[in-house]
Amino acid sequence: MGEIAKERKLILRDEKTLSGRPHVGSLRSFTMHAVLSDVLTSRGVDHEYFYEINDTDALEKIPAYVPEEWKEHLGKPLRNVPAPDGKSENYAMQFADEYTNILKDAKYPVTFYVSSEKYLAGDYDKYIRLALDHKDDIRAIYKDVSGGEKPESWYPCQVICDECGKIASTSILSWDGEEVEYACDVQKDWRKGCGHKGKKSPFGGEATLPWKVEWAAKFCILEVDLEGAGKDHYAAGGSRHIANRICEEIFDRKHPFDVRHEFILVEGGKMSSSTGLGLSAMDLYELLPRDIFRFMMVQKDVMRTINFSPDGDTIPVLFDQYDGVCKNYFAEEKEGVKEHKNRFFELTHFYEGKDLSHLDRFLPRFSQIAFYAQMPHVDLYEKMTELKGSALTEADKKEIDTRVKYAKHWLETCGPEKYIFKIQDEVPDVDLDAGQREFLGSLAKFLGENSEANGEAIQGFIHEKKNEMGLEPKKIFQAIYMAILAKDSGPKAGWLLEALDNKFLLERFNAIANG
């Protein structure tokens, strides 16, 4: 790789087929290549990262969010399927626009291109000819690598039917060196041919190569030096091994350097953009600020799975991890020490340049922000000033505003029940025993005598009284949460009470204690 870099610009490449809303998993591959691009840039290596929007594959499934009538387009190239929104250029570009807007906003260095442009421009013609001329050699590679045997009649190419416009239902019957004879005769699963037979040139965008052969052609067309993929492609007999062999033995070019990666899983399950299952890339990006999104993508080794549970503790923990790395980074900067782990912080903010001093700001815990954001009477700046212990800077306020925005969105869309609460305006009808009511009376007395008590002091009293009265912790906290929130769980009790009006608490606890 180093020798190539000395001779010419290095080329990195990746792609996504837009068969529906792109799922979270597709972001792992994109960002792996983008981070590699950042690293090459930091080392002064001339290169370019190309990302393909694949719009030439056939439409195979209709996602739940696409009207049923789009089934009539099954089997057609995505570029020839109308956009469900009635606005975009075609089906693929409707979803491509959403996806590329995310990636551009994330400030990753990338050049986007559309696969059909390469086909229509004739860039694939040479490789289509080679594939048709060497169909038996390609069959032999498939068998040798994967054990799968293609029939002698198989051709590594499909053409668009001139009658119905489908590509998935056609099969080539013969090849004379310039034209193919074909039949639109496949009647399997969703691939319903119209029965038409014809003869045509496979060049200039009238045909596509099957995935593994096409992948090898893509390596050659862009002269790719580095292209990775998910670990499933590298399994024994997998698609990458076949593509590499075809690239070298049929197309006469050394295959790109391999980099494999693990996946992003939502609650432990892989996602599919064609079925509409799982969290979409847009959904994820709306849950995380750009810097936290980028941090999530670089903090783990590429061969470790990223498990993302939006309705669990994943997001608060992710913010905490970022905050820790940020604080360590600036502490070590001041001490003149650099640790390898802080490279994560630099790669997270690579787009901002080398001077990151403006990021040395107060970082309130996301869970605290989510807590206080649900209390309209609380002055967030005032509360955060108390927590910081000094006046807020403009950078501090900007960070607080950002976290409030994302905390509110998270709570409204998928925040777990334990983080969500609503202060009850009226005394709720609660079923508490005598011990719980006595405890609330004692708590009211403590708050009346210690109106300035902070969360830590209140929490200390709660635990002390719990032990003194011999009550189970669960019953103690249930009494507090039921009295204020009308639910048996909630945020950390001491800090909840600290944030509320003292007079309100005295009236509420005494009313229930004496009720």
C-alpha cells in the first residue's frame, strides 16, 4: 500500500444499494472507510474515497412503508422504478438523498457517484464482454471457491427485457460476441417474467453483471486500492473471495486490500433496509449529535459489534464515554502527555482541524440533562452553573442547548420508562402502607428544617431513615415516586427532590402522610 501511495493517488471505495431506507448497519462500513480516509489524510497520503449509490440492482422486496402497488415494479432496476414520494428522480434516489444528507452532515470526506452512470457511460462494457467470453472460467471459480456449481447454460450477465423492463427475470440463451439472445422466462419467487424473447447488445446500460462478478469489475473501473466489507462476505466460500479471484484471473487486475468489519446491531438483531425492520440511519442520526455519532463509530475496534439499544441506557452511556475521553484528552494536553486512546477524540473531531482547544468545555451528564429538561420551572443555565462551580462560557451554553435538544427528542421517541416522568399537579390516589406514610412525614420534616439541602444530603437522609425504620429500599423509594410522579420508579430521588420547590414537597408529603 505504501509503495502504491508513492506512485499515485490511493483509491478507497464502498457502496450501498438503496432498496429502502438505509438501516443503521450500513453506517459501519461507510464510517470505517471514512475513518481510514481521515487517517491517510493525517499522514499526508494523497487519496480519494468514493462511495457508490447502487441503483442498478433489481427491486426485490417492498418495505412496509412503500405502497403495495409498487409490487408491479418488482424485478426492475431500481433506477427505473418510480419514487414513492412522487418527487425524487427514481426509487433509489429517494432513499439515497436521505442517506447522503446524513453522511455529508457528519462531515466525512467522500465523493458520491451513482452506479447507473458508469453503466450508461460504457465503463462496464469491457468487463461485461470479458465475463461473457469467460463464462466457463467464472463458473469454475464459483465452484472452486464456494462449491456451488452453475449450469453450463448460465451466463454471468442479465439484460433488461425490452418488453416489460425487468432485469431479474431474464436469462441469456446465447452470446455471439456483440449481442445476446435472451428470454424473460424466470418465474421463481418475485421474479415473474413476461415470456418475451429477443436479441440485443448488453452494453451501454442495457445489462448488469451478477453481484460477485460486478464487484470485481468495480474494483477495476475505479482502480480501487482499498475496499472492506462485512465479515459475512469473508466467510469460507464467501462473495469477497470469489470477487477477488475474478478480479485477478478474468479481469487481470490485483484485487484491493481487504479490511473486514463487524456490524451494528439494534437490540442484538441484524437489520434489513428492504424489509423495513430495524432502526434506519436517519433515525439514529436524529438521536445523536454529530460528534457523539462519530465517536460511537470510532471507539470500538472494527471487528467488535456495536450493540445499539435506543430504548435502553446506550445513549446516556455513550455520552458518558465521550465525556470521559474528552476530559482525559485535555487533561493530558495540559500535562504534555498523549495516550493512544485519545486518538479516538481526534478522529471524532478530525473535520475541525488540529486545534481542538475550543472543545475544552463543561460537559453535563446526559442523564442529568434528560432529568432537568423535564422540569420547566428549573433554570438549566443556573443549575448547570451550580454543577460546574463557576460561570458558564458561551461554549458551555451551546453544549447544554445541544444536549437539551437531543435529550428531549430521545425522551419523546424512545427513552426508557425509568427516565421519563411527569410531576403530578394534584395529590395522586396512592396505595401506601403505614410505614411508607410515616417515612414521608419524616422526609417532610427534614425538608422543612433543611430547605437548602442538596441532592446528596437528601439522599443521605433517605438511606439513614430507611435503616432506622427498617424499611425495604424498594418501599422507601416507591413511596417518594408515587407521591410525586404517580409511578413506582423514577430518577435518583435526592436529586429529584432537590430540583423541586420545597413548599410543594412539604404540602405533598404531609398530605399523603396524614391522609
